[in-house]
Amino acid sequence: MAVRATVSRFPMDTDAREASGLLWGVAVTPFAAADENNRAPSYGSGGDILPRCENCWAYFNTYCELEQWAWSCSLCGNLNGLSSDAIDRYSRPQSCAEMMSSFVDLELPTQESAEEAAMLACPVYVAAVDLSSSEEFLELIKSALLAALEALAPGSLFGLATFSHKLGLYDVQGPIPVVKNVFIPPDADGTLPIELEDVMPLLQFLAPVDTCKDRIASALETLRPTTSWERTTAAGQGLDGVLIGGRGFGMAMEALCNYLGSEYGNTFALARVFAFLSGPPDYGAGQLDTRRYGEQYASKGEDADRALLPEQTPFYKDLAAVAVQAGVCVDIFAVTNEYTDLASLKFLSIESGGSLFLYTSTEDSTLPQDMYRMLSRPYAFGCVLRLRTSTEFKPGNSYGHFFPDPQYENVQHVICCDSYATYAYDFVFENNIGFSRTKSDVPTIQIAFQYSVGVPPQELSNSGGVSTNRRTKHSLQRRLRIRTLEFGVAQNIHELYDSCDPEVVLSLLVHKVILASLEEGVREGRILLQEWLVILTAQYNDAYKLIQYSNGSSLRSQIDVALSQCPQLQPLPRLIFALLRNPLLRFHEEGVHPDYRIYLQCLFSMLEPSSLHRAVYPVLTSYATPDKQAYPRHSLSRAALITSGSPIFFLDAFTILIVFYSSTADPTIPFPPPHDCKPSFCIFCPHCIKYNVFLPKLYAKNTLSGLLRTTINKLKQDRCITPKLLFIRGGQDDASIFENFLIEEQDVDGSGLTSVMGFVSFLEDVTQKVLEFVK
């Protein structure tokens, strides 16, 4: 569990917080394997008997004062008695994790029988494939699912479904794949004429991957696009009629969610549905009107930047509630360059604990790599997240892909959580008193994360070392992870500024501007961001007494808009400038597709702070040769390229990696950087070679050589999504995609390359606004 605060020394009181202009909060990555300093938790058992405060319900931790018969809560100070079992337990402090560390991970007892737990723990995956698509789309999906099959844990169950104007269920457990179809009613309020359980029993639909992998692969080869003739006829139109739709996504998802949770509440602890879309749902329940994107907004006088962000129907938000109730996590993979209205669809994925992916082309899609990467990493399910604080302050707003508990405040439910998923909280004071100036009361936060993991079957070997028995049933393990942290209190504003973490500040800002954009439009989000920087700059200059007044007016030359006297604050103007240039906040008329904006909102709102920093302000590094780094960091400007004199530049923009060779680079330097890749060792060659799917067990044979290649490989392995990798030779290739990242020479108002002083002009504008603010 990694926890990072915007300031490591908390503000003394409300006045101190407001005077600083800084945000106050934390970013939490609950399922991270280690904390922010790469320390692992102390593991143990007895999570169910861990003492809790009778006043605030916080858990006992190493910061609590322990007496012979009682303990004092480190959050609220309440004195609590100890049971005889707890007294006996804590008489041997080396034997219990909570006495060893403030970061613990404790096992909880399960309520189910062994047979029920094995059934619940069995991993279930269902692929729902859009047949109202093209051959190219289906080829990509086949490759992605073949990669997914390689990543699935032993004992997993897999189901293949298709949708168009009908919903198809595949039985792959026999010698020949058999598909059974149910026609989807064209009406928006229609229902399926038959329950899916009656079409095909669930356990007949879900096939064991261990024994049916080849049959699943054979079934994938039978996928064909639905013809327009089939769709038109199914919709009840004549052959000469106009095709109005045929992608019944909404009804298909609703039926599958009910199917997977159909028997006694949750049939499985977690089932994941991979929904592959090639366009907008335009048939049956959940169909979307994509005509709202286009020139008609100009005639209606509506603000497209505001109108295209809210959902047009509550259908998918309601469907997310159905998925959550059934324990179903939905991941949406949209492979399309047409308007699909992700603003409406996103709720089905983010509220059910899934992810939303957008690929605008089948040619350079990283979908197979993303599928393998997503299924290879560990994840928790059925999670409950709770943040508690000491009595002087409390959580204000919470941000992230979860749904709040309807009964308990500050409790969030997360259906599926991997090691990258991050959530954010901001804080407010309970009253005007603030923190004590003595060291007796220390600001404390405690984060409790209760979750389940499925433990795969293990092979049991005899004494001869030969496997004679395999336990085929998964086990379900419930755990409680607790992290308690104490923070210092800044005695003055300078201490507060010096303890700032600009990456976490950026994380909270992104959450706030996304929320403002959704509620009031992109323009309001931009205004909010710029006003925040103006206030921070004014408060900083006032704190350092840099604003001087002459005859009642401040002297402009004295304003330090670069925040140069505080190294911790210096990155913030550049980060704000970059965020204003990001497609997340650029205007609709600048060519930002509304679906891409929604995709960025979903992506940015789940990234941990360091990754978000790269996504907003990319890292530009230079190399003298592919084996020797020149400079570790450059500003994003052409001037940096020219003055460095380096021949090779590497740009990491999180979703894309670019290796750029300067036009003046020595022609003897190999392009692209050499490597020792041997794709013939791939276990499913045609797809792996075409889509560059590198599996971990192949890395020994598929290793890239040289410092630059090693850096690229490490970045690709450590990232939650697969970045695209481009090699560009200056003067010969189209370098516009690389030059577009050199944002410091672009104007923030969207007028393009009108000035070579883009960032400087931005600072001048901030200076002027600061003058107006202080007046």
C-alpha cells in the first residue's frame, strides 16, 4: 500500500492552509505490493481479532500506547480495554505483525465451507465480442484472446459470447464448438425472450482453460462479421430498407451479468467480462444516439465541450449497479475511430472495477499486449476501502474508480483492484482550532483495505520429485491490509512549502478539474486550474515578501512567477502549463475527439502520481549513443534539443515512447537502436510477431541490448498499459508526433505555434493575473 501526501508536514490550521494556496490530501495505491519507500508489509493472521477502538473504530497499531490491561487509540486518544486473549497475544510481541510494523497484511477467516470457497474462488472470464464489425477488428480480437489464454491462471474458467442483433453463447467443451443464439429485441425497453441459463447451463458455457484451450482457439477461428443483410432482416426491415443498427451491446451486457450471478446471489466471488466494441451500441436496450456529435451543435448553439461530457442515458450506470450486485467486473475495449459515446458507456467499466481502453486503429493497436499484461498481474476483488483520521481533521472528497457505501461515510467499495489502481482524498479541518503546537497530538491517518484473492491450485509432489497429484480447486483468501501513518505539522508557511510533493498536488488537481469539466464544461475546468496557480503564486510571493508596493501599487518586476526560491514548488507552473495543453483540457474546436477526452479522464483518474506526471509532462532524455546517456532530463522545447547537441532523444509520454534521431546525428549510429530479438522463439508466432506480444518467459530469448533498449524494455514491463514505441529519424521521417510534445513553444490558448515563447508568455500572463489578484 503506497501512500503519498501533497505535503509531508500538514498545515497548522485552516488559516495556514488557505494562506499557502496548496492542496491538502493524499494519493493511495492500496494493493501495491510495497509502500512508497518499497517496504513490504508485515504478514500475519488474526485480522478478525485485531483490537479496534470503541470510539472511532480504528485498528490497533504500533503508534498506540499499550499498557498492561488497555491501549490508547493513536487517532482519537480513547482508552480501550484488552481482552484476555489480546493480553496473551501481545505478551509475545515478536509473534504478531501489528506489533512489528505500522503496515500489516492479516489473514481473515472465511465463512464458506471448503467446497463453497473453491467454487467462489474459481477465476471466471468471459469474452463478449462485437460481430457488427470488420474482419480486421475480429483478427485483432482473436489475437488478443489468444494472448489472454496464455496469461490465465491454471484452473480458470473461460466463456466466449458474441453480440450483434443476437447474443451467441459458445459451448467449447465438446469435440466441435457449438454456438447457440438468442435474438435481441430491437426495442429500447425490450427483454430477452428466454433466460440464458435455459439456453445453455452456465457450467456448460464456462470451460476449463486447462483442458479446453485448443477448443477455445478453434472457436475463435469461427468468428465472422454479421452481414448487413442479416442485421437489416433481423430489425424487421425490407432488403431495400435503411439499416438503423445491429449492435445490441446493452442487452447483451445485462443478460451476461444476470447469467454470471444467476443462481444464489454471487455464483463466483468475481467474474470478469471483456467487452470488445467496434462502434456505438445502436440496437435494443442501451442504444445510444450518436447524432449528438456533429455539426448540429453549432445550429443549436450548444457548447460541445460541455454537452458531450455527461451521459445521455442512465442505462449503463444502472447496469453497473447490476454488475456490482452480481460480482461482475466489466472491462471495455473500444476499437474504433467513430464516435461511440464513451461518456455514457464508461460507468459500466469504472463503477464495476474494470478499465476502459480506446484504440483508434486495428493496425497499431496494443490490445493483445494490454490483455496479457492485465491478466498477468495480481488483483484483489470484493474490496472495501476506508480512510480514518485523527480528530482534528477529516476526509473531504474522495476520488477514484469505486462506488461509495450507501450507509457508511468514507467507505468505498472496489469490485476489482490491481496493484496500479490509485485513489485520492483531500482533507478539511473539523474546526478552527487545528493541530496542537505541542508534539503530544500528531496528525495521523489510517487506511484499512479489506480484500479477497484467489489462490491457484498447487502441485503436490511425492518424495521422488514426480508430480502424482494435482489439487484442481482454487482457494479463497480474505485479507485485511492496514497502514497507519503519522505526519509532522508545519510551524510556518516555509516548512509547508518545503514539504510539498508536486506530483501528488498534480494528482488532486487532475481529479478536481475532471470533476469541474463534467459538471460545468472544459472551459470551467481550465479556469479553475489557472485560478489555482494564480492564487498559489500570489500566496507564495506574499509569504516570501517578494511583492513590494510603490504608491499603492505593486512592482511587477518583483513577482517571482517561477517560484524559484522553493525547489519543491518549482515544477508546478510547468505542470499546470502542460495540463492546459493536454487533450484532457483542450477545446473541442481544436480537434479533440470527445471519446478520447473521456478515455483520458478514465486513465488519468486511476494513475499513481509518478505515472500521471509523465502522462501530463513527458520525460525527455538524450543519449550520445544507444549505450550512453547524455542528459537525464530536458525541458520540452526545441531549444533544449539544439543546445544539448545530443544525436538521440528519448521521450516517455506514458502512453507512447518515442526515440528521435536528430537530423544532424552521425549516420554511422545504428537506426533504430540494435537489439537481439529472436521472435522465432515465440510460442504463438503469427500473432506474437504481428502484434509484438512479448511474454515474460520469453524475455531470456527476446532481450533488447544496449542502455536505451534496456530502458525501453523496463518501462514497458513496469507500466499498467502497453505504450506504443516509435522510432523517428529527423529530416527523413514525419516528426510531427514528436514535435507536438515540445509544448513549451506552443501557446496555451490553442493557437498553435504562434510564438516561440509559449511557456514564457504563459508566465507573463500569470504575472499579470497575480497583479490583478493582489490589488
